[in-house]
Amino acid sequence: MDLEPLPRSFYARPVLVVARAAIGQWLVHRTRAGTVAGRIVETEAYRGPEDRAAHSHGGRRTARTASMFGPPGHAYVFFVYGLHHHFNLVTGAEGEPHAVLVRAVEPLLGLELMAARRGVPADRVTLTNGPGKLCQAFAIDREHDGRDLCAGDLFLAAGARWPVERSARIGVQYAGSWAERPWRFFARANRYVSRPRGGTLRQP
DNA sequence: TGAATGATTTACT
DNA sequence: GTAAATCATTCAA
């Protein structure tokens, strides 16, 4: 299969459209250590400045959120909890701080490399079933913040169509009524979709 | 300059 | 189920 980056026009659309369209596409990262790729199975839309859960809410433009305000088709990567990275796709128009958080991926290529980076066996869903986990498996960190996803070693490629379901977002209940909005999209019947927090994640 | 905290994960009781 | 890990960013002073 040819792994060519999706065009910028894929990202230059409303954030909710991109969040839904991203399900089923491939996420690819080529590094010196090898290539890893997987199917995107879970996303969430963050629509600052009116979205209280978004870092860009209220139009706050800081050093951290700068890339969220940049042109579409670039990455927004940030670091939380002192240990984890989160990977986002910048969408919409330049100056519009909207982004799509990639929350889970189904591993397809480079499973052994992912397993080595994660320190878990390659056949476990915990390899990539969470935003922090997939960043570790794909070796995505702040180095990639602001990176162009249309030209480089980290990009989305066209994948197969996949049935999509939607729900409220996870982990941002404080966002009040906005959290009621079904801005989380996930692939139906895919075991790599993350489970809501609080529930113990058991291995098959 | 200093204190609080988070779009989470993991281990432990 | 609950708590610890762990630090860049943010906001207050």
C-alpha cells in the first residue's frame, strides 16, 4: 500500500467534519528506527475559543497553544501530567484555534517497534488505546509540535471507510454543557477504542 | 518568584 | 476504587 500524506484540503474543513473523517485514516510515522502505522479509531474535537475544554478557549494564545492558531494540516502536540504527550491535528482556517485530538489507534505496521517503545507485548490493546499511549508507541513528542503533516515523516494517509459512532468527550466533564456535545468520534466494534476512565482495563 | 494543576496512565489496596 | 507519578505551563503577586 502506498502511504502518501493526505492533502491540506483534508484538514482545511470544520473541526467536527475532520474529527469524523479522520476515523479510519492511517497515522504514519517514519523514523530512523523504522516505520509505524495504525488506523485512527478514536478522535475528539476541541473548538476554541468558545469551547471551555480547549486550551485555546477564550482565544488564549500562548507559547504552548501557538500551533493551534496556525495553518491547518499541522500538528499540535502538548505535554501533560508530567509524563504524557497528546497529538492533535490543526484544522479549519489559520487563526482559528480548532484541533482534533487523536485518542486511539489500531496498530497495523511496526508492532514490534511500538511494543519496544511501550514496554508491553505487541498483542495487547494497551499498546495504543489511549492518547498518551499512542504518542509513546509512535514516538511523538514536543519535537513534533507545529510540524507540517502534509510534508514530512509524520502524516495521515488514506485508509478504508469505517462505521463511526459518536459520544460525549472523555476527561473534560468540567466543561459543563459543552461536554454534553457529542464531539468524540470512534470506530464501531474496534477493540482499540479507549475505555472511559475509572473502569479497570482488563486484558483479553 | 512561587504555587497550582492538567484533553492520563499505571500500580496498588 | 483510589492514589501516585511528575513537570511544563499558567496565573497571581
